[in-house]
Amino acid sequence: MEEEFEVAEHDGDIPVLAVRGEIDVSTAPELRDRLVQINQRGTTTVVVDLSEVSFLDSTALGVLVSGLKRFRSAGGDLRLVVTGRSVSKVLEITGLHEVFKIYETAEAAVSA
Amino acid sequence: MSRDLHADRVELSIPATVEWLLLARTTGAAIASRWSFTYDEIADLKLAIDEFCLTLVEGPGAERLDLAYYLENDSLCLEGRTVLATPGSQAASDSGATGAVTFSADLSARILDALVDEHGISDGPGDGAKTAWLRKKRNPLS
């Protein structure tokens, strides 16, 4: 049984989007829409917590990269929380681990 | 006498829409598990099969995706081909089956290069159809 996809937003000076489940071509649009909504509120920095993500493909990476561009062009950043091997491996394969700022906990990402 | 599962070939035909790619990769993972691939190899295969299918269904016109999984020379092999919509039937999407998010062929190719031993894609049979294959060798110690 696959884990259900879920995106929950935790408010704060820097909002945290906690994602659970598998991010693929069918679920990535929801993550993209949440990032766009946060950006349109005038927020310049966001944390995307991927510690409960069990699968992430190239379309999910595309959403994260476009989100990163959006937030950085507004003078802020999109920070990632990554703890799982499957997610860190995809980031390393594609070289994106050198593009994103990656943290081990949401607290560390928020306070960075 | 037990059946030789390694001699089996598994075929799957799914609609060429994004909602069904989950079935393609979980089927591949289940088959790899039955063929004694390691946990890490199965995780790699899940992602590789997802990218493989994305590459096939990306672009307009495909109605179905036919997949065949089999074991050959200690490798899991996957062959896939798109079946185009026939006149009067409903293609997956006019703008491509990946629809709402942008497909990055470059990222997808980088992932496939890193995770499998061999992969490729070619046009045909027929205008607009695509055929693709991949092979991932099992760790000899598993």
C-alpha cells in the first residue's frame, strides 16, 4: 500500500511545507501550487521538509527548482530538509545537492 | 517441483496517463523483489521505471503504454511502447500525458544514466509512437 501524498503548511516567520508520501508527476502539481500560493502572499523564504518523502522523481525536482528560482528572485530562498537516502540520492545524481541549501531538521532550516 | 519464477515474463498494459505510472513502478519493484534484487536496487529500479515511463508518455497522442518485464542474464529488462490513440478514441492529453508539470528530459536522462546499466528510446512503430528499453543488472552477491 502506497503512503498517501500530503502537504501540510506550518506557519511562522518562515513557513514550512511538510510533504509526506511520494512526489511524482501526478502529485508534484499540488506542491507547485502550494509554493506559488506562499510566494504570492509576499513570503520570500520557505522551507520544504522532505523528511517524510519516500519517493521523488524528475518532475518533483523540476517543481523544486522552479520554486527555488521564484523565491531567490524575490530576494529569499527555498531551503530543503532531507533525511532519507532515496531523496538525497536523487539530489546527488542530478547535482542539485549543490544548488539547494539542505538541512537535517526543519528547525535548523528555519533558524539558518 | 517448484516453478522457475526467473523464466517468467510479466506484461502490463496501462492507460498512458500520469495516474497509472505508480502501477508501472510498483509492479517493477514487486517483480524485482521476487527476483531477489536488493532493497537499494529495488529503490533504484522504482525511480528508473518512473523516469522510463515519463519519457514514453511525454508528448501528445499516446493512449496506452505497454510494458514487458523479464529477467535476462541476471538483469531485469523492461521494454515499453506507446500505443497511439485511434481516431475517435481519447488520447491521454492534447498537451502531453505529463500535463500539468514540466517534464525535464535532461534530469530524467541523468537519473536513468546513473541508475541502470543500459537504456534507450527510439521512434515507432508508426508515426508518433515510441519504443524504449532498460536493463539493470542484479548484484551478483544478492
